[in-house]
Amino acid sequence: MSALQPADFPLMEITDLTHDGRGVARHNGKAVFVHGGLTGEEVRVRMYKRHRRYDEGEAIAVEKASPDRVDPRCAHVDRCGGCALQHLAPELQIDFKQRQVLENITRIGKVTPEEVVPALTGPLWAYRYKARLSVRHVPKKERVLVGFRERSGHRVADCRNCDILHPAVGTRLNELSELIEQLSVRDALPQIEVAAGDEHVILVFRHLEPLNDNDVALLKQFSDDTGLIVYLQPKGLKTIHPLSGENSELFYTVDEPPLRLDFLPHQFTQINPEINRSMVQQAIDWLDLKPEHRVLDLFCGLGNFSLPIARRVKEVVGIEGEESLTQQASHNAQAAGLDNTQFYPFDLREDPSDRVWYGQYDRVLLDPPRSGAEAVIPWLAATNNRHLVYVSCQPASLARDAGILVNEHGYRMVKLGVMDMFPHTSHVESMALFVRD
């Protein structure tokens, strides 16, 4: 029986893109979401998952190409789930993301921004300084796979390199594969956390069984040969420790003159340091800070925005749900000689009215998780906080919250813009300025 040829698969016209960058087509009266298809194209589609209301497929041949199509740089793009938009020209990826944010704001939030600002852009490659790499020993392939998950399932993509990762790691996926292949725990090593700072790169090996002496020797040799610093994680986050026995300093810088922020390998930091620096500067500009201001930084993390702001104002109060991050923020403030900061651990889904920091501030910055900041908006509005900068990593939750701020509490959305924190992916970061007169 001969193998199927592209012509054996149905031809579909792509009429739109979904929020995650897949083409939208119709076949036999049913919607089909097509990986690798662009608006206006005619593509041959291989179906790989069927649902009651829609199907999923991938473009295996382009019969009529969009002028916006480019050749992907990565040889693994057809199977790896790390990127979704490498086939779309970079400047048009920005347009796609900006349209997403605007459509969500107008459709969900019923809000129109007064000004849409140009996108913040940076490096297209080797930008990813934080990542979780999956690991799986696959006897049938006679190798250990190290990388991101496949886009259409839970398997680890068979990749030999990754162009979006920090080059110290992205160029060494094959070396990591060969290293783990030699370890006694190769079948009990599910992931490697990548954490890179301005000077050092740490790899945290999660292992579910104890290492033997030969494993330790192999990991030490790998570290010596590559300059990558190896940490181990036998159980939970509290068990993370350096293989060498000595902690290595991880830090990045923001602001001018450079302000240093230390962090631990497992702690949250923005993955794209160049965009992060531009983002912090834009937030400072939009906040329109004065020396006499008191500023509230909600979801403050380890002080990414708080500390640069503190250089310019009378006082900054940072609130964060994870206590280890507020401790790290306090450490960073003390190391920078900033004595006008206070950091408090608090679950921002709860009522803060009995907290010492609760009240009115001259400026507020919000940088919530993907779920957004719906719970904090009522009390922020009630305490008459009038000037808010909202940093978002999810267009839908930003749109919902914008609708609440504008339509229920009388704010105006003065500015809105996207930030290309994750080039070649469908992930969208944005920033909005809200003012109440």
C-alpha cells in the first residue's frame, strides 16, 4: 500500500487566526483549527484530533501561500510546541498580537483606548532566559529527549537545539541528551529548569531517585566543560541545592545606572531581559512619578518594578502572595541602599482593609498573573487610587478588568501597547494606563 501524498489530504482555505496562532478553516460544515496556516492561504490539512464542534489539524502542504509567510528558522518547528508563529514575518507577529489585545479590549471590556502606543520589541532569538525543559528516555529512539513538549500532545519533542533559548543551553540540547543517557537515573529525571542571569546560567536537574557517585562525577564534568552551573532537586522546591555545595549568584539588572536584582533559580523572573528593561522604563514613564509620591506595587515579585520606582519617589510599598519573593525584594532593596521600600506578603484575592498598608496612593502598578486582578479592583477604586499602570500577560483578563475599571469605576484607558516578550509564540504581554479624573 503506497504512502499518502499531500494531494490525498483535504484542501482548506484559511480565513482567520485563532488567539493561539492557528489558522481557522471550515471543512464539511465544521470549524477546523490548522497549525501552520495563515489567513488567505489554501493548505492541505492532516487532521489529528476531532471534537464535537471543531477539529484540529496541521498544514502539510501550502498550495497558495500568503505574502506574509516566511521560512521558519528552526528545523523542529513542525513538532515542537515551543513556538507557534515562526512561519509569520516578525513584524506581522506584532500586528497579530496587537489586534488580539485590541479585539479583547473592545469586545470583552467594551473599552476604547485613547492611544495605542508602538509595541516594545527586542531580540528575536536567544531571548529566553527562563524555561522548563522536559526530559524523557525513549528506548525506541535510542536516546534521551530534552526540550519542550510537542505541540499536539504530551510527548517531548525530539529537538537537537533551540534558537529561542539562551545560547548556552539552546545549543546544547544534544549534549544534555548524551549526558542524561549515561546517568543511572535517566528514567527518573523528568525535567530541567533553566535559570539564566546577566552572568551565570543554572540548570536544576529534577531527579526522582538518588544519584550515585558516577552520576555526580558526570554532572560535575559537564559543568566544568560547559560553564553551566548544576543544581539538584531531589524533592520539592526547598530541596534545590548546588551540586558543588556553594550557591552561585543569579542576578539581572534594570534601570540606569544599572540596578541589580538577585534571584534564586526557582523564583519568577521575566524571561526576556531586554524587553523587561524596556518594560520597566515604560512603566516608569507612564506612572509620571514625582519625588513626593507614595507608590503601591501589587504582585510585586522580587522588586522588578518596585526598586527602580523607589529611586524616584518618597516611598514604595510592594505586595506579593509568595513570602519568599517579598523576602528577596527586601534583600534587593537593602543591597541597593533603598530604605524607602516596604514589602508585605499577602494573598491579593482576600480583603486587605485591615492591613497596615491599605489606603490611598499617588500611583499604583499592577502586574498580576494570567488570572488578572479582578479581586483588587473594587478596593483600589474605593480608596480613590486614580493613576494605575496595569501590566498584563493575558489579553482576556486585562479586557475583563479594563471593563470593570472604565465602565464601573470611572477610569479612562489612556494608553495601551503590547510588548513582544515571547517572539514566535502566541503569548501576548501588554501594558495599559488607567486614569480617573
